[in-house]
Amino acid sequence: MTTAGRLWIKLNPADNVVVALQPLARGVRISESDVHAAEDIPAGHKAALQRIVSGEAVVKYGQVIGFASHDIAPGQHVHTHNVELHDFTRDYAHGRDNRPTALVPEAERRTFDGIPRADGKVGIRNYVGILSTVTCSLGTAHLIARRFGAEVMARYPNVDGVVALGANSGCCMTPGAEAVTYLQRSLAGYARHPNFAGVLILGLGCEQNLVESQLQATGLVTCERLRTMVIQDEGGTHATVEKGVAAVSALLEHADRDRRRAFPASRLKLGLECGGSDGYSGITANPALGAAADLLVGQGGTVVLSETPEIYGAEHLLTRRAVSREVGEKLVARIRWWEEYTARNGSQLNNNPTPGNKAGGITTILEKSLGAATKGGTTNLVEVVGFAEPVQGPGLAFMDTPGFDPVSVTGLIAGGVHLICFTTGRGTILGSVPAPTLKLASNGALYRRMHTDMDIDCGQVLDAGLSIEQMGAHIFDLVLETASGRKTKSELACQGQWEFHPWYIGAVV
């Protein structure tokens, strides 16, 4: 049924709420029966279809999103003022719903124009990177990168740019702690990323995460494509910049020889992310991205869902599609870790919806998660990996990351995804390198207001009556075009060179 011109939508026959597709004035009819809005309902927010007594479940998507904190009358606004969250039982039913994936015959698979690498991987961008092992060397890394402005880069037409990346960490960290592991794993994942033609790893010389320690911990080996420098050994900032410029220039000479050629879509790994979600996200952009994810998996490709706090309450829908009990239980174990972790730090997972999420109509983390999980499509969950761990594929994988977008995207890129599809309802502008980000707006108003940041208007599902499958096919087409070299809006806006943020857990000592 088309939703074009509709005032409200009931997403599942079991729901006891509807979602306002436009602002609903008091007295407007909000159901096929004789239920009217008892008050003004903002767009993207929910209204009760029936009396929901105190303690009774509030149901959206056919799933529990919370419980009435007091009686809610038919037609009333359903939101944080009358909905609360407490524990309830979910049936994980590990593997009950997994099905064989319908793969497109190889002769019929789509292709993209990628860049072959010596190690057998395929890149979709051709950057040279300067990776800092510690904050103290990051400034020098940027000084080196600044020497490669537009005039210099014009001599290397086949290179996308020189970028400096580093985190606000690398020293005063407990040896062997998770923070060190995640930093080293992230740096190694970026160093090995196929979108980098060459990398210079730059250290200061006295930090916890020494260049030598970074290489030993992650198995990185210096070669023609991977070089290292230590500022204290080179004689300070000025000497390091000059030697760094020479090293990067040599990497550029090699990178500029690279040429694109056709590869099957099965070689692609796509990261799935959402941020600044609203009440439309779970109706348009997220399920449309899920449809695109299914298309890529059907081509033999890999998609990676992330943000563990933002699948909390929807994890049972993923465990049912797990290829094995072991995979399902690995996901549940991460949920349990997050419950303990947030409690230990005086927080709770339901603190996750931001003020912007709530203003957009999202009431609880369960509601947010049920919408967010649809980004993963409908295929089997084949793999669960830790933060920044390599994703093998093919199929749908899950990476344990926080809900903070720059951290989650850093983990995904370190895990090897070629590009990110990022859904947003409020207007997140985050970009990323070396893996580009495609922005999917959940509603037409956002797309029109921020058209220089948004790549796709998923609001057409509501405004023009496009089906989720049609929008998913459009997203998939743009993924292939982007993989073939088409610039995203975030690349054109030069976003993404400050968003390297490995997950930091622990004290600064």
C-alpha cells in the first residue's frame, strides 16, 4: 500500500500505536475505526490506537518497545512522558529462522570498477595515508599531509589524496589493556586497508604505543607500501617533515600507476551505520538499506551491522537468523557485556536515544534498535566479530562497537569495509576516509534542507510511494557507482579526515 499523502501509518497488525507521517492536529482521525487524535501529535511520533493500561506493553513493528508508565487513552501522544522500560523475556531461538541464501548466478552478477592490490584485495579509493601511533605525532603527520595540496596532487591524477589520521590516545595507557588493543587493531586495519595504496606510520618515540610495539602486536611488516618513521630518531619536527614528504612522494609515485578494472560485486564489503535517527528511520531509510544489503549478499558480497547498544532489544531477531547457535550466543554475550559495562559506569542502555532521537519521535532504545536492526536486511547472520577485527564474509556479519558514530565507523573501516551507508533522520554530517560514506536521509524535508550532505532521499518511500525494494535497488546501484569512483557528498565536502576514533576503554594514567 502506498503511503504517499497518508497522515499516519500502522506498521504491523499487532501494533497498538500508529506513527504520524505528518503533524496531526487534535481531532484528526488516526485509524480505520473511530479513533481520533486526543492532542496534537508531532510528525514521526506515535499515537495510541487503543487504551493501553499502566504496565501494558507498547507495541510497534509488532514488537515491544516499552511499557505504559500510566494509563494511555486512545488517541493520546505516546512518548517518554508515558512510556518506561523494564526487563522482559525475549526468545533468542538461535538459528530457528535461518534459510539458505539465494545467490545470483555468477554469470549474472553485477560489477564495479575497483583497484587491484598486490595482496589480492581490491580497493575502491586510492589514498596515501599517514597514520600516527600517538596524539603527540599527529600534528607532525598533518604538517606532512599539508605539503600535498591541490597543486602538488595535480601531478598524481590517479590518487585521491594524502590524509593524516590519528587518535587522541597512544600514551598513558595500561599495557595490554583493551584501549591499547583497540588502538593497535584500528591502526593495523587502516594500514592494511585496500583503499590505501601506501601508508607511512609515524610515531614520536617515547609513547606507550611505540611504532615497534604497533608492528609487533599486529604483525605489520614494513615494505614498499608500508613505511615507518619516529620523530625523535629523525631529529625533530622539521627533519621529520622533510623526510616524511620524501617518503610520501615515493608512495605517491607507486600509487599513481594504479588503474581500475572490473570486479564482481562479491568483492565488496559494506558497512551499515545510522546516526541522528528519527521516527521515520525505521520506516524508510533503515529497511531500504536492509533491502540493498540483501541485494549485495545475494551477489556474494559482505555487509556489516554494528553498534551493539543500538540492537539491544532487537538482538533476538538476529539470533534467530544465526547460522549456528555459537554465532547467536556470541551476539548475546556482547549484549550481556554491555549491560554489565553500562551498569558499572552508572549508566544504562536506555540512555542511548539522544535528545535529537527523542525529538524525532524515538521513545526508547528498544524502539530505536528495532528500527536500526532492519539495516541488516533479512539474510543469515554468519559472523560476530570484536571491535576493529577483520570481517571475513561473505554474508551478514555483526561487529561489536559503541553507538557513537565516529567510533563505530572507525571499527568498521579497520575491519575492512570498502564504504559506509549511513542512514540519518536528523542530519548527521559525518564522513570517513579512506572508506567513503553515503548518507541516506530518512525524510524528504531533511534531504531538501541538507541536500549538499545527503546522497539519497529515502523519504520518497513516503512522499512518492516508492516501495522499500525499489529504494533498496536505488541504494545498491549507488553503492556500485561509488565503488567505481563516484564521489559522495561527504567527500565533496571534504568531511572525514578528523573522524578516526578507536574505542577507548579505561583510565588515562
